[in-house]
Amino acid sequence: MSFVKRLLPARFAGQTAGPAAVSVQDVLARQYRRVELNLPPRTAPGKLRIHLFAGEFETSAAAWHYCFYHTRGENEALARELPNAYVDTSHVEVRFDNYSRRLAEFLLPGDVARVENQMAGANTLVIIAEPAFGGLAYALNDTSCLRYLGPMVVTD
């Protein structure tokens, strides 16, 4: 028996010890699951694809800090937590509290109501415009602070 297997409990050494047992292979497969990056279809002329995220922050400064603050050699927290996408934050917009008025500028009233329902009590809306991805394939997900609401195509 190898040195490692003698030190690790059976559930971590690849052996099962009941229905709740987890092998090292299972853990690694979940952690390093292959994410399919995609390049969405082109939008029609005059149209723009945006991606909406909902979040709950104590202040607008906290929301701004999460999306835009970076130190030398380190990306913004938003960009770090979207590892399957290059994010140029100059194409990111943060709206704290009064997001409904902003949504009404480019969405139909029914779409505004649908997004408000999806927000489910969140006080911050983050909008990422398609140019933020630099024309590269990407995959988006929830982050520790934001829930991904999905894409929308709007008039540019």
C-alpha cells in the first residue's frame, strides 16, 4: 500500500465506504469540469447583446469596488470570478437601487417587469455588454456576489 493511501481515509483514497463516500477522482472531476466556451451568434445590425447579473451589496461603493477595483497585477473581483470569460470592465455598468429606471431606457415594460421579478430582492444590477468579451468565446456563471440572470439582445 502506498504511503498516501495509508494516511488518507478510505473515502478519499478512491475506495468507497458507503453511499456518501467520495473518491478523489469524483472530487477532481467536479472541480475541473470542462466548461464549454461559446461564441454566441452575431446580433443584427443596430442590436447589442447584454448580460444581466443581480446582486446584494450594502452600498453602491461596495458594488463598484467589486466590479471595478483592481490592484497592480490582479484583475477586478468580477473578472476573477468569471474565469471562463475575458472581461474588459470598461463595458460594465453597475446600478445600485434605481435599476428599474435604467432598464426602462432600453427594454419594453414587460421585459422590465420580468427582470425585476428575476432580481428577487437584489439591490444591484450589473450589466455587461458583449464588447466586454473582446470577441472571444466565453461562458458566464454566478459569482460569490452576483446571480447570472442571462443574456438579452437590445437596440444599440
